[in-house]
Amino acid sequence: MKRLKEVRLKLWLISLIIATIVFVMMGTLTALWHNPYFIRMTPVTGWDYLILSLESLLIGLFFGIPTPRCASKKAGFGGVFGFLGFGCSICNKLLLLLFGSSFLLTYFEPVRYYVGAAGILIFSFALYQKMALPLLQPADIKTEV
């Protein structure tokens, strides 16, 4: 994308830091690796790591590169769908409360990765729309006191 070539190194580093923080926090929260805080009820596959990695990179780029306005609704839907794609279905208390464990394991678990892929596509489209706008330079950012 032509706009990504205009991004300064500082913004790339900010995006990378945001992506790394999101990767570590979301991976720990969904127990993709063993940790003392959470236990995962469903097995982890390579698709979980792939969806988490792509989602983290998209979130880092989305929040690390300033533009005059953004497609935050699309990014929100993409983020939620992406989270559902790599998160544990049984561990998600809201899904468990709404649908029950037998429904989640029977119907949602087989399509979970497709939901995650849809989330990545939606988030990518939101990032594409955001990057179609001109980039903000430090002089353009107004701070109010």
C-alpha cells in the first residue's frame, strides 16, 4: 500500500510496541500459553497463533498510525470476531451464558477459525479505509488544555 511507505520510523515502532503488547495480553488472557492466571478448556492449534498474530499486527497498525478519522466501528467488529476466532469458546463466559457449552462445542467450535478469518478481513478493510485518508503530521495534532 502506497500510504504505508509514507509512515515514519517512529510510527512503525509505536505500532510494533502496540502489537506486541496486544499479542502478549490477549495470548495470556486466552491462555494460548501456560500461565498461572488462566486455564484453557479447548486445545490450542497453530490457527490460534496465526489469528492472534494477524489481529495483533492489525491492531498495532490501526492505533499506531494517526489519521484525521478512522473506521472504528468496522475495526471494533473485526476485533471482536478476531478475538472469538482465537479465544477459547468454553472459557468465554458471555458466549457460555448465552448459548451453553453443548451448543458452543457442537456448532461454534467447528466454525471458530472462519469467524476469526472474517474478523481479520473486516479489520483489514477498516485499516484500508483509515489508510486511504491523509496521515497526520505532529504539527497537525492539536492539544487542548
